[in-house]
Amino acid sequence: MAERSTAAVDVADNSGDEPLAAKADEATTDGTAEAQDSTSTGHEEAEEEPGGSDVSMSSPDLHSGHKLAGRYRLEECVTRLDGFSSWRAVDEKLRRAVGVHLLPADHPRARSVLAAARSSALLGDPRFVQVLDAVEENDLVYVVHEWLPDAVELTALLGAGPMDAHDAYQLVSQLSQAMAAAHREGLAHLRLTPGAVLRSSSGQYRIRGLAVNAALRGITSDGPQRADTEAIGALLYAALTRRWPYESDAYGLTGLPKGVGLIAPDQVRAGVHRGLSEIAMRALANDGATASRQEQPCTTPDELAKAVAAMPRIRPPEPTFTAPPDYQRTTYQQGTYGRPAGPGGSVPQPVLATPPAPLQSRTGKALKWAVSALLIAALGLGSWQLAETLLDRDNGSSDPGTTQTNPENGDEPKPKPPATPLKITDAAEFMPSGSGIKQEQVPNTIDGKPGTSWVTPRYQGYPNFGNIVARKDGSGIVVDLGSVKDVSGIDVTMYRSGQKTEVLAADENASAPSSLSDFPKRLTPLATAGSSLKESLAKPVRTRYVLIHVTELPQDDTGSGYRGGISEISVLG
């Protein structure tokens, strides 16, 4: 009897919102792309024949319209290769598009494909394209997976040019986190190519073919974590440079010059983010890629994810706005609306009467002289009255109870001059317990560069700095104005939204304050801050030392830890 084993039937459709994955090369170690099958098309990953395969079988003889399990109707064959085929199909029961991998039940890889599909389905991580069904039936083995029609392959994204720093950061961050989660469950990909990575319309990356793609091609590895990490590094390298980090061309990308070895991305293309360039080299740990660098190589996706998370945040580029077109005044010609056009489509123009010539008679001249005389007399009278009024005010004859700036006379009071940034002579980490966090990063908060920051480590379990006793009073930055000054406001750019923060000031006679009790003056209430913290004081506060005090941190991108920081501090006077 035919065996039917279902791995994960009727999983929710198209719900991905995270990473992506890609691998340099599957069966070789130099990144050489293998020949793509001519039947491959758009959305399904182009299947490539692994070099040296000893399997040569014909694909099952199926056609469009064939129905599997009474519900999956095959629509279009996107790949036919090495004894298996891949299809775009329709799940008639749930009325949605799906993808299907098909191979004969007696295929030497059929058992491993079924096992890989079942393991992948059990992971249930939405960052991966989900396996919906894994079946052996009627001498066929088939694996059904999600189909994401709105997603774009990384291959197409790279074809449009290199990514900016923010997009490349999101790519490596999401990919490394997703693969770290998969390896914790004992799953590897081993075929992380640009075709295995999709970006959804929301900007999130999805990885397809986890374990299954490698099983279809019989690919194994003695170091699966190292292989997947190196593959992510190759994808990041390609995103930064639009070059493949090996000597051979692959996936529509030009390889590196032969004989020169692996060159850092920031040496291949100008303007590449230095931190991301270092991350790519640390992930591409093969062939001594990091031999000349001080950084330790990343050999697992988890190490790579931690290295990316430790980087200062990379902000998205500022949006560009197109200037509006110049305003053009619309003119209407009097009397043309609704008139029939003349010969040739022209509209007859109205004939304007010639204005009468100016009055040149003796009467007209006399009238002009009379009007001029009256104007001169009026100006003289007005000037005399104005002078008399000013003299009366100087002699104290005006009402002493009102002035020009008295609100009772309807005059507006003069506006206060705008606050200006005060000079900050020094900054230090707030260390009430005596131990610091990232003291070497403190100058980043007063360097005038919002792209540099003081960033805390990741704390696990609790937002209040991991509930560590030494951090019970939180942390933050103390700025020194050099001398006692009038502080009228504060403007702080936070490294991440969601930090519970307050701003405090020391007494005028304070010297080197180091504990919370040394900052009795409150400039802002303790509250959850957004991306910035701005406050204008109703009454200036005289102080020399100002503390930006952080008590709780927001969750980081991993969702399992807490991290915060401060990017820029400006004290206004």
C-alpha cells in the first residue's frame, strides 16, 4: 500500500516577516556556480546541477493539471533536474498558490528528502518558507511548501546594484539570527544562495529550502555551521559590492580577479560601510580571510549574529523629496470661454477699445495742481501733529500708566531669544557602583555625529540592565559644562526608542558628582523616551553637571535580550 505521511498540513499561508539566506556554493568550495537548468523560471529557485553527482534519473512524467492527493493541482514546471522536478501549484482545498518538489519514491534521495522536510516543518519559524506537506503516495514523494508571489529574490535585488548600508545590515542581521535559530534545532541549510533568499513587500527576509534543498541534491557537510556562516558572509559581500567573493562568476555576479585572494569589500568599492566590511570578512573565514586582521573569525551563525548586534546601529538613509514643479499662473482670456473656434482651431481674440488720450486741457492741468496742493497741505499738517505728540511725551504730558510694550495697549511682548547649545567640555559614564559598561564609547555622545553612539551590552531576561545588583541604579552619561551655567533645555538623541530615561542636574556647588543623590534637580520626568528626548524648561536651572539617566532598556532585534544607548547630547542655555 502507498504510504502517506504528512509533515505539517495546512500551515497558515504567506506569513513571513524576517530573514533571508544565501550560500556561496553547495558542492564546491570555490564558489563556482553550476549550470542552471533551462526550465527554471522566476519565483522558484533556479535549480543547479551539483558537480560530480552520480544520480541520473528521469523526472516523473507529470503534466500541468495533474492533481496530487486530490487537492494540489500542478500549474507550471519551474525546474526539472536530476530525477526530480519543482512546480508551481494550487491548493484547491485552501485556494492558495503553493510550491511542490516531486521525485520518484525509489529515488536514492527520497528518504532523506522526506526526513529533511519533516524536520523543517517542525521548526515552524516564520523567518523560513514553511513546509506544508511531506507525502509518499502512488510511487511518488512530494514536498509542498509556501509560495510567496509578492516576494523578490535576492538575485534580482543584487542585479539592480549594491545595497546601501542599512539594507545590507538588515540582510546579514536577519539571516544570521534565523540560521542561528535553525542550528539550535539541529537544522542546516547548506544551499544558502541568492536564489534561496526572498524579500517580502514589507522588507522582511525569508529563507526557503531549509534542509530540503540540500537533501534534493545529496549535499552534506562535516561543518554545517561553518558552511552556512560562510554563505551568509558571501551574501553580505555581494550586497556591499555586487561582486561574488570568489574567483569564478556566479548568480549573475562577477567574481574577484584571479590570483589576488579575498579582498575586503571596502577595498573593492568606495563608500562601503567599514563595520559591515569587517563583518563580511569575519564570516568568510576560509582561505585565511582574516589572517591579516585582528578580529576573530565567525564560524557559526550565532557568533555572526552577536557580532552584528554589537555594531552601532545603522540608520536608514534620509528620504529624498522631489521638488514641486514651478507654479504656473493660469490666464484666461476675456470672452473666449464657450466661443466657437475660428478657422484652423484658433479662438478669435477680442478687440479692445483704445483708451482715451489723457486730459490735456487747461481745466485738467488746473485740477492736477489743486490736488497736488491739497496733498502737500495734508502732509504738512500730519507732520506737525506727529511732532507735537512726540514733544508732549518727552515733557511727560502723556499717560504715564501706558507704554508701547504694555499689553493693555494691545502690544505684544518681545519674544524670548531662542535657546542655544552650551559648550560641553567633558562627558563620563554614570557609574554609581564604580564599574563601567562602555567607557571608551562615551565621547561618541558629544562628538556632533548622530551616527556614533554609546551602546550598552545586551542584557538577558530583564530590562533593568539584567537585574544585576551593580546596575540597580541604572546607567547613563554625565556631561560637564565646564562651569556653572543657566540650563534652559535639553535635546538628546537616543540610540533606540523605548528606553526609560530622566534628566537630572547637580547643585551649583557640586564637584565630580557620582551617585544619584548628587543630582537633586529634575529637568525631565522619568518616562519612556522615543527616538529623541527634548525638553524646554519654564525656568532656567543653574548647574555645571547634567545626567542623562537610563533605568530600563528596550528589547533588541533578537527579541530575547535588552539593549540601549545614547547617540548625541545637547544642553541648551
